[in-house]
Amino acid sequence: MKNSEAKSTVSIWNRNFICILLTSLILGITHFSVNPLIASYAIHLGASALVTGMLTGLFFGVALAMRPVAGPVVTKFDKRKLMILVFAIGGVANIGYALFHNISAFILFRFLHGVQYSLVGTLTMTLAGDNLPKEKMASGMGIYGLCGSIGMAIGPNIGIPLLNFGTDLINESFGFTCVFLFAMVGSFIGIIPGYILLPDKKTKQDILSTGAWYKNIASVHAVPMSILMFLLFVGWSLYNIYIVEFAKELEISGISSFFTVLAAGLMITRPVSGWLTDRFGLARIPPIALILFAGSFLIVGSGRSLSTMLVGAAIASVGFGSFQPALFSMCILSETTLKRSVASNTLYIGIDLGLFLGQNHQEVALYALEGVCTYKCCSII
């Protein structure tokens, strides 16, 4: 009885966890104000469909290539200083987007942005796990994921209107500049909660005990979760990158509401599924989530109206959102405290690989758009 009461009174709320929630929220807003427009921006710069696919995937390709560095760095260096650094890098990358409107500059600053992303995911996930009690790990991870969902809801509804505002005021180039300047300001604001974080308590002996750098790249214990994340994010990337252009081909307006529904569903699903996972176990929720997520592609892919797209978004959010608390918790708990960053890095190898491959499947997007055009021609005939 006493043990049960003690567990129920354990709180997830502490200084570091609150700071991580703030940094995740800011990161989500800045990321999703820019990322859904990257394909459109590449097309605006004159890139072909093939080059557009390569450029949009560059971000995640760089992040993936940086994983042999990211794992050891997060394991061995002070996480507070790293958090300040990654938000500063994000600010500089967005300054570059805003000032230089050409393919060469885009490649350079997209590369820099990928370096930031390679560090920030492993860093925030590890810090969240370090500051959550084991018995409420999934619930805490659900709330951690909630901040990203809120950012997903707010970001596109800031980015797309800012693009339209700047385009109407001067031209499309200025519209994109407005979006990038907003993301720059948000990135620098993210330094504040990073600065408030408590420094690491690990000693030099602790750092030495983690072993050589190559032993901190990946954890064999986290490989199954990484494979699952890879499969999920291959599909997820199609929603994030191509849905705006897909809606244009279908002549569907108001597609920003797709991201709103997606994010609203995640906002509800992630904390609820986290609570359910802590209550019923880590293995119960993922199978149901997989079925729902797969079904959402059938609905969105066959849809020809905004309402159908939004139904698909709602189902996708429930399916996708239910995975995160369980898989993140499994990953964090698969390693010792000092090696949690290695487990996190392993998980993000799967995420980066999934997003990179998903966003470089430009042939899939072209075939989809070709199918839409064929459908429209047949309708006219």
C-alpha cells in the first residue's frame, strides 16, 4: 500500500523537464513554420522536381550522416551548453535562408540546419528521460511529444500566412524571407530555456566509463525501436513535405488546416496514449496504432476534397501519435542512465533514415501528381 501511494505521488514536473518542454515547443513552432514550405521554396528558386526532392531530403541526410558524432557528443559533453549551441545554430541557418535566395546558399544553410537537427532530437529526448521517474516515463514522454504537436499546429498556421502576407505586400521572395526571419527569432528565443537548464552532474569518471567515442554511436538494445521508427517516418515524411503541393494539384484550398487537425489529434493522443501505456504496458498500444496509421494513407490518397483529407489527418494523428510515448519509453529504459543518449541516438538513426528516404522518393510524388492530373483530365472528358 505504501509503495503504491509513493508511486502515485511521484511528480514529473521539475525545473529541467519544464525547460525541455519549452525548448521542444519553440523548436516545433520554428521547424513547422518552415519545413512544410521547403519544397515550395526550392521550386521558387528554380529547382527541378529531382533537385527539389534532393534538397528537401538534404536536411535529414546531413542529420543521419552526423549520427556518429551526435551520440558521443551528447554522451560526453554538458547538455546545457549543447542546448544553447543547437538553438544558436538554428538561428544562424534561418538568417542564411532569409538573406541569400539562391540554390547554392540554400544547400549550405540546409546543411547547417541538418547539423542542428542531428543534435537536438537526441539531446531533448535524453534530457526528458533523465528527468522523468521510471513509473511515469510514458506519461512524461507523451507530454514531451505534446509540445511538438502544439508546435506542429501553430507553425504552419504562422508560416503559410506569413508567406502569403509577404507575397501580397511585395513578392513571393519577400514572403519566404518573412517566414525565415520569424524562425530565426524563435530559434534565438529558444536559447533562454536552454540557459535555465541545470548543468550535468556527471563526473570525469562517469564520462570515461562510457568508453571510446565509437561505443557511443548506437545501442543494440534500441535497434528494434529504431527499425519501427524508420518504417513510420518513411510514411510520415510524405505528409510533411508533399501535402501542400498535392493539394495545389487537386485545387484544394485551406490545406494548412490539415496540419491543424494533424497536430490537434497528436495533442490529444500523445498524453492519453502515454497514460494508457503506463497503465497497461509498453507492448499493448503500438499494434493498434500501426493499423490506424496505415489506413490514413488510403483515405488521404483517394481523397478529392478538403473534408476527406482532414478525416485522413485525424486518423493519421491517432495512429502516429500513439507510437511515440511507448517507443520513446522503451528506448530510454533500454540503457543505463549514462548511455541513454546512445539509445536516443539509435532511435534517431531510424527516424533520420526514414525521413531522408521518404523525402527523396520524388518519383512517388511525381507518380501521385501524374495520377491526379489523369483523374482531372478524365473528369473533364
